[in-house]
Amino acid sequence: NPEPESKYLTMTLPEGSPETQISIKKQGTPVGTNFQYRVNNGEWTNWDFTSSQAISVNVGDVVQWKGNNSEGLSTDDSNYIYFEIPNEVNLFGNVMSLIDGVGDTKVIPCNYCFNYLFYNTSIKYVSKDFLPATTITDGCYQSMFQGCTSLENAPKLPATTLAESCYTGMFQECT
């Protein structure tokens, strides 16, 4: 699949994949719950955590995500945001669009910000610039891709000053 040009967190299905349902959920009371999505460059729609909504995605569809979560997403092992994706997807763009709405920031705003974000999903491909942060925090990527047994590559990790446990379990159980 050609990489869609975008700073937004972008999801596509690999060729030959079955239709899948994508949703974003919360465990406990995470700090960040302001998310919007669009499909195939349509209108931005607010994500409603109180419903059981899911986005149906087929090969050829492009789903983009953004958010205004300047305080971050997750705060610890009990209060976090996570995607639920049962079939293989590819990730492009920039995860930081979930923080600033556009993907420009390079500073992760809180400890454990992205922990468990794609935990136990079927992520197949992650673009090299998906994690552009140069300033990271304690546990910020903890278990982010843990259990992603379909993962075939990893993004660049450009941060040069590391924080406590910033990458703990990030790729644990990835084959």
C-alpha cells in the first residue's frame, strides 16, 4: 500500500485483508478523551466513548485520527486509552496528532501518555516517522505495541534523552 501523506494518525488495511472494525476505548479515567476521526477525507466526527461505535474499514479506505489532548492520553496502568482493532492494519502519519490535533508537537506531555495504545491489536506495518517525539517521559511508550504478533517492522525512535521505563514492554510478545 502506498503511504498516505498526512501528519494525522492514519490507518489503512493491507491488500487482501477482510473488512475490520476500528474503535478507540478507555480503561479507567484517562486524561485525554477528545478524539476525532474521518474516513476517506470526509468530515471530522467526534468520537463518542459512551456508545459502542466502531468504524467499518475496507481495503482502500483511509481512516485518520486527531485529538486535542494537551495533557496527554493515559496516566498509568489503570487509566489509559487504547485502540481495538481485530484484523491487520497499517499505521502511517504521526501519533502526536492525538495530542495537538495536527501532529506538529515533538514533546510528550505526560508520563505513560501512550501506554497500551495498540496493545494486542493486529498492527502489521508502522511508518518510520510514526513516533517523532524528541522529548519523552516516564513510561510514555510502555506496552504500546505489546502483543502485536502481526508487526513486521518498527518505527524510528528519535528521542536522544530517555526517561525512566520509557520503552518498557513496547514490543513485548511481538514475533
